[in-house]
Amino acid sequence: MTKRIAWLAIAVLAWAGGAGAAQLSEQRYPNRPIRLVIPFAPGGATDIIARVLEPRLTRRLGQQIVVDNRSGAAGNIAVEIVAQAQPDGYTLLVGNISTNSINPILFAKRMKVNAVRDLAGVTKLVAIPNFILGSPKIPATTLKEALDYARQRSGQLNYQAPLGSYSHLDMLALTAAAGVKMVHLPSKGAGETLPALLRGDIHITESNVASNIGAVRAGQVKAFAVTSEKRLADLPNVPTMAEAGYPGIGSLNWNGIFAPVRTPKEVVARLHAEIVAAMNELESEGLLARRAIPISLSASPAGFSAYVVAEMKRWDKIITDNNVKID
């Protein structure tokens, strides 16, 4: 573990085990609307999750939850807004794998705040698996065949992902493990992946299940593997990464709720309890399951904070090993 990760881990876990700086009573919270800041534009997975959570959490807390999309700077604008807000439980962040475990490393010299040091985890919400996808333009039908095909055409095949994203870093880890050289084509998001695969502009890439499951079911693109621990019930013929020969490679695109780090412990505990209850309502309704978005909740705020630190350690190694930098 680098020194940077070590001191962040100590700071976060020390907070998680102690009380918040302010002494607000749980019985008095909340008494006004709560702002839920989204780091991305409307329409993406993070926004969808926030908007289906909003009415259920509004009802449970008795105060309006106001969804506020603040996109830009790879999600860092929203992170800074929440990290610098009053630590009173009235400004929260719906963060994700990138904003809260990758960006603190890649943008460490640019940001005024650090998402791990300055934000406290409340709970994980979902963990969306990813596919390793193949274009219909290549002959492979398995991950081994696809990587063999790429190895025989060293440096001639492409993959696509936003620079510094989890999908970019996962592909770096996969190609390194397979001894394959591929060309990275930076993109703006998952919405560009399917058209590029269909055209044959990219050949093998990682992208989330929720955005691509329809195309896989329709046979438009090939799913070589899925990054979940178990096979998907809807696509039982798609192996896991471990079954395909690459255990430990590939991510779950998680989202979670964060508060400013000095938010009182009792307020965070109340938020955790009510958010978990609201998400359990969603699970029983099957609303997110129909979108291929699996719910994944944390047992406690401290457990979620520890999970984020562990995620950051994992990404720090991949970023360091591959010398990934954001200019």
C-alpha cells in the first residue's frame, strides 16, 4: 500500500469508529429538505438509481429529497460540492466506483478535496456487473479465442473506454494478464460502446451489463464473460471471468451514498437505516432488477468506508503498474 493510501485509510476508518464533530440529535434530523447530488447528467445508471430511491426515501424520512445533477470534470465537481458542504446530513452524494475510488488517485494533484479523506460512506446501493464484449466482426466465440485472435494481431485491435475509467483500467489489467497488446480509444461513456462494436471500430472491450444486455440477448454483440461472482440468471451461458480463466480481473460498477466526513455519527446511522430500508423496498418491487441493476447494500457505514478504501488500494496498484496519468 502506498503512503497516500495508508494515511487515507487511517483517517477514514478512524472517523467511522468515532462520533461526528457536531452533536445533532437523531430525533431532530431531518427537519428540512435533503439535497442528493449526482455527479453525472440525467439518464445514466447513477441518475436512475437516485431517482427511483428519491420518493421512497422522501416518504421514510418525512422530508423532500431533492435530486441535483452536477456533472463535469469526471464527477469531481459534485464530489467537491458535497465534501465542502456543511456536515449536517442535508447534502449527500451518490458516488460510484470512479468518483470515490479511482479519481482520488488520478486527480490527487488537481482536486481541492479528496473523496476518501473528506467524505464518509453511508451505504453501498448497487453493484452492476460488466461484460467483456466482442464485436460481431471478429470470429471468436470465447474470451480465450478473442484474446488469442488479438495476440496474433498485436497492436491491431482496439478497445474503448473513457480515459482513467474502471473499464479502461480493467482492460489494461486483462491485456497485461493475457500478454496482449491492444489500442485504447478514449470515449465519453458507455453509450458509445455498442455502436462502435457493431461497426467494428472496436473489437474487444468492457462495458456494463445494464447498457448492453439487450444487444447481447439479441445476438448483436458477443458476451465473452461477465465480471459478477456468479453467472447471470438471464444469460446462463455467459461464463464468469474466473471461469473464463481470469479470476480477480474485472469490476462491479458500484454506487453508494456519501456524506461530508464530519457528519454526526447518529445522523449517518439514521441515513444508513432508512436508505437500506428504501432499497429493500425497491428490491421487493423488482424495479432495478428489470434494468439489470443488482442491489448491493452495506451492513454498516463503517463497512462501506472500509470497502471504499480497499477498492482504492486495488486501483492504485493498477494505475501505478500501468503508469496511467491524466494530463
